[in-house]
Amino acid sequence: METKKTSLYKLHQDNKARFVEFAGYLMPIQYSEGIVEEHKFTRSHSGIFDVSHMGQLFIYGDDDLIVDLEKIFPLNLKELKLNHSKYSFLMNNDAGIYDDLIITKIEKGFLIILNAACKENDFKILSEILENKYKMVLDEKRSLIAIQGPKSVKILDDIVNGVEGLSFMSGNWFTFEDQKIYVTRSGYTGEDGFEISLLNDQADKFTKKLIENGAKLIGLGARDTLRLEAGLCLYGHELDKDKTPVEANLKWAISKDRVSKGNFIGSYTINKQLNDGVSKIRVGIKPEGRVIAREKTKIFNQSDSHIGEITSGTFGPSVNGPVAMGYVENEFSKKDTKVFLEVRGKKYPANICGLPFYKKSYVKGANK
């Protein structure tokens, strides 16, 4: 299968990006300054992320659509306000996660942002469950650009007037050069920021405007270190079809009133786990030294029993030390529990810790 390129591919090339193949796309992993500098610039200033490989699924319908989607997602969609977003999951009958996603209520339907590696399968699953009753468009004609960091609101508002009025997890249609673009105040870095959905032929010009205003292109490498410091899950690492939202420590994302009714896919397992507890759970892990424990690193307790596995691990530039997430047996999940990480045949001390490693600075209310 031919590797796809986003609309910003040439711009990435011109900015000396180093590319990797990711989810069928050639994507920039980093630029000339390197991952650590890109990470720090996003935290202190404003970074631009090309996330056009992700799926933008528009589903159109009336009140029947809300009823049908509530059978799939554990959200109270009837109460979701227009242009507001929620984090959720597409699950199987055992509450295993096919994908984690952001669902936004728009006029006449919903916009769902899907992970790049999952989007085709998600579309197929949703089409089958919804029995092709609704118009569904996985829109390949639109790009998705994220701008993240403390200076992002000023930089973006100078180009798209009015975005500073958005609150976290809300959005709206705006105009850029006579074309409608959809902007949400959201992101994946632990910083205030925005995601902009716009037509492919606008993406290059729009991104160059952001750069002119002081933002810098940032690659997938720094996107990963930023999200890990913020304690955010990555599909295929912390989440997959063998893990449930309760095991992933994401029960906050499930509407309480939906759990009590139990009328959504996977609800039996979710209810059982909420009542009885789980055998494994996602935790933050802080190595005591400088060792970096990567994915698949085995976790041991003080009696040398194998109790879990790392799902993501890296050096955190903002905390100036190694950080990791993983799953451990529930009895060892308490904060400050001493564990050991086996790296290259040697065991290194670490401690279970709370998440995030780096404090989020999302804007809760609208700036006036």
C-alpha cells in the first residue's frame, strides 16, 4: 500500500523534517532543533502539530442519531451542548477499547476525531452498528492542525479573530480567507491550545501564517513526550481492545447516569468492574535514577514477583527526568509503592506516582 502524505508534506520538507512512517502516513518525527528543544518550545511558547492523519468523521442525523449513539458511547449526548466536546471510547461487548476519541456536537450531527491507525476500522464498526441509517463522511478533504502552548491563543486569535472566547473542550465555525474552518479549544500536550479543521488547500497557507506569528512546527517525537508528561493515553500503548476504560483509570470519562442505566455496548463489564474492582490498573511510574524504561519493560514488586508492564516511557524534558506509565496488579497501585523495572537484564528502583507528571494548564472558562 502506498504511504500517504498530508497537505503539509512539502512544508515539513522545506523545514528539514525527519520523517517516519506512522499509521500509513509519512509524518515528521522531528525538525533540526530536535525533540527536547521542540518540547520545551511548546511548553514555553507555541508549537504547531500536523495531525491531518487522524480521522475526521462527520455523522449527520436527528434525535434518533443521539439515541443510537448513546447505545455505543458511554456519554450523555442528550445533554451535550452544541459545539461542545467530550472524550470517549468505541468499545466491544467486553468493554475492550477499539479506539479513544473526541466527539463534538455540531449542527445536524456530530464530528468525531479518530486515531489514525484506527479510523478505517472505526468507520466500518460504526457503519455496521448504525446499520447505514445515517450519512457518515470520513472526510479526507480536510486537514487537522493543532497549535499548543501558552502563546497559542494570542497567535491564533490574530489570524482567526474570536477564538480566545472559546472555553476548554468547546468549538465553533470561524472564517479564514472566506472559507469556513472549525476550531476547538483542545489538545494532547497538557497545554492550552486549539485544533483547527480546514480544507486541504488552505492548510499550507494557514500554517505559514501561524509560523509568521511566532509558532514553530513540532514533530511527533515531542508530541509523544508532551502527552506522556501530561499523563495522557496513546492508543496501541495504554489502550487497546484487551484493556477497559476502568482498567485504564479513565472512569471519569464515563457518564455516571449512563452507568446506572447500563444500556450501552460494554456496560455489563464496566458495571462489574466499577462494583468489584479490577485486577490490573494504569499508573504513573517514576524511576528513581536516570534510567528510561521503554514499552514492554517488566515491573516487579519488592519480593521479585512480576506484577506488570510499562506501556510508555521516556525522558521528560519539563520534569528533567524519566517518566513512564504502565499497568500493575491493583494491590501495588497505591502512590509511593516501591517497584523495580527490568532494563537490559538489571532491575532499577522506581515508585508508583500520581498523574500527570506535568501540571496541565487548560483554560476552563472563556477568556473575556
